[in-house]
Amino acid sequence: MTSNKELILVDGSSYLFRAFHALPPLVNSRGQPTGAVKGVINMIRALIKGHPDANIAVVFDAKGKTFRSDIYDEYKAHRPPMPDDLRSQIEPIHEIIRAMGLPLLIVPGVEADDVIGTLADQATSVGQKTLISTGDKDLAQLVNDHVTLMNTMTNEVLDIPGVEKKFGIGPGLIVDYLALMGDKADNIPGVPGVGPKTALKWLLEYGSMEGIIENAEKIGGKIGERLRESIDLLRLSYELATIKLDVELDVKIPELVHGAEDQEFLHDLFSSMEFKTWIKELEEKGVSGSGKLDLDAGPSTAETDVEKVSVTPAETRYQCVTTEGELQELVEQFQNTKRFAFNVEFEGDHFLSARPIGIAISHELGEAFYIPIGHTEDSGQQLEADKVLTVLKPVLENPIITKSGYDLKTQRHVLQNLDIDLQPLKSDVLLASYVLNSVAVKHHLSDIARFYLD
């Protein structure tokens, strides 16, 4: 029987890692990490608000190895262990999701992707509309006339035309595409040296991975040699990249419904995390704690909600850097710091044609520097762009100094086009805004500053 309600499948594991890496480390007054909890639950709340009539289920990876490790010992073998600060937040997230009345699925031996794929396939078989909320590109292989992907942090929606526009191929070739490229994060081998451009070119020319294999002798050069040497690994990569559609589940699609909230227990959980805004929402409804949870701490004096943090420095110092001497002093100062925030101001609609006009940089509250390098009107004295970028390159590429900023993906692309490999990236204000206030219409830097600082 087909349900008229939309089914939303949340890739909880994708939410978890994106929230953890997008946000600065938040802790409660007991030093307990809470940032990933806040981010994940905020995104789920935004989904509920945006889709009030939908049935929503949340899927997480289970502990332990999966069948893919049995197929290939090296699968995900090089991944570093999950940080303790993140691991400690998983169970509180699960508890809150259950208390919200949402179905929570965790199936040993497979990944969250496989559970989502199986449920999406079951829903498709009865014509039910399904939305998968994830940031994982691998799930694009599941898109069909009934299944759509949505990236909750960017609001990007991928239906069949969307997948074709983003990847240059349809959903039916996504596994072929992923197998050819491999995946360093998951240690899927692929064909050495094959990236998105080559994979797309071959697929458009030969129609599929098997078509490429059949025509491997026609492909010349070193890349052709590597392809012919990697046929077995390529087929293995295809198997590893394929999402299962036949996982045995204890729950059926009609059972994935939003149950009643345990609001008193939610009050306890939010109190433990010290999420004051959400506590206030419940108390305005007349809800108090249930006593089910030992909060093991008195009333907190710490203002840990990001909306409440005071960022007003006692003094401010802002400097416009316009001489080589000032630039050298700045570089020497930043070489000795562990982290800094920066922003490249540029003209142009695309990073490939972007022209940098200035660089803002700061490593202490109340102190910041601006280096004009491309202003054309009323510019006054300014340094040559090439000279500034050459001097800043070692600092921007220093792997020991972490960098924070706004829309770091674009910033990194702009700098890569200028032969600067920005690394390592710490926190992104744009991603943090999507996590903490995902229902907002605008996420421009000025809007974010106005929302949190005014």
C-alpha cells in the first residue's frame, strides 16, 4: 500500500561528522563536548519544521566492521580512530532522537548507506516519495523518479536532472564513476591517476565501467597502462562502492512514523547539555524535567549556547598593511601562532576568474589586519598582489597552523587558482551557520554577524 506521506531518511553519520567539523568545539560547564549534539539535533529539528507532514527516520552506522571489510581487508583501514570528543557525543544524540519520537535505525554488519538504500528501494517499489538528507555524494546512485537527495547544510537538492548537472552522468553510472576514481577516505583503490575528468570522459565515450574495460586496449599512454593493470581492482572498487538494497531489517516502511515526544526527558537531556534555548522552548509549554537523568551538576554559570557568548573585546586594534615592512612584521607574527582566521576579498562570480582585491587576517580577539592588493578606486597605497601572495604562501600552507574563515571551500579554490594550497582548515562560519540556524533564509557573513552579534 502506497503512503501519501513523504518519507525522509536522515543519514545520521553524515550529519555527525559534518556537525563536528563545521562547528567550533562547544562544551558545557562540566567540560562535556556538546557541539556535534547541538549541530545534529538542530538539523533534524529544521527538517521537521520544513517537512511537518513527512515521516522521518534517522540512520546511523553501527559499531564494528561491515561486510565490505570482509571483501577487502584494507577497506577504511587507514582511517584515523574517531576523536574521543566526537565519540562521547554519539549516545546523547541517539537518546535525544529517541526522545523526539523519531525511528532510529542502527544495523550491525552494514553501513548507514546500505540501510538507507534498502529503505529507499522498498519505498520506490510501492511508489512512495522519498527524500534522503545527506552530505554523502555516494548516495547519488540511489536517485530515481521517487528518490531525491538533499544536502541539509547547503540546501542543494539532487533529483535525476540535478545529478546529471552535478556529475555529468545520471544516477545509473554513479557507481561506475566512483569505482574508477576510488576513494582515499574509504581506501577504495580505483584506477591510479583517474580523477573526475578522466572518469567522466571514459564513461561518456564507452557507456559504463564494463564498456571501458572492454575497450581498455584502445586507451593509450600511462593512464591506459594503469587501467589495464587495475581491472581486478576496478571491479573490486565497483563492489565496494555499490550500496546494498537488500539488507534484512526488523522494521517495515509503514512502521517508520513519528511517535510521541518524551518532552520531560528531552528537558532532562537538554539540561544536561545546557542547551538553554531549547530548554526555554519546553518550559514555555509548561514542560519540566522527568527526573530520569542524573544531571550530576548544579546550575551552570557558563553561557554555552552560541547565541549567548560575549565576543566584545576590551580594546580593538585594526591595521591596514600597505608597506613591505608592515607585511614582513605581520608574517613573522603569524608564523608563531597556532591558528588564525582569514578572508580573501575578490571580484568575480567564479573562483577560476576571481581577482583578489584584499586579504583580512586575525589571530586574536580585537586585533585584525587588512592587506589591500587590488583596489582600483580611491585605493591609496597598496602592495602588489603577486608579492603579497608570495610572502603569505608559506603561512597559508603551513600544516601546523590551522585556518578558520567563511566559505572556506570557495576560499581554498580561489587560492588554489593562485598556486596556494590552503591547509589545514579548522572551522567554517558558513557551515556552522547552516548547522546552527539551518532554517535561515540568508547565510551571508553580514547576516550571520547581525544574527549573533547585534
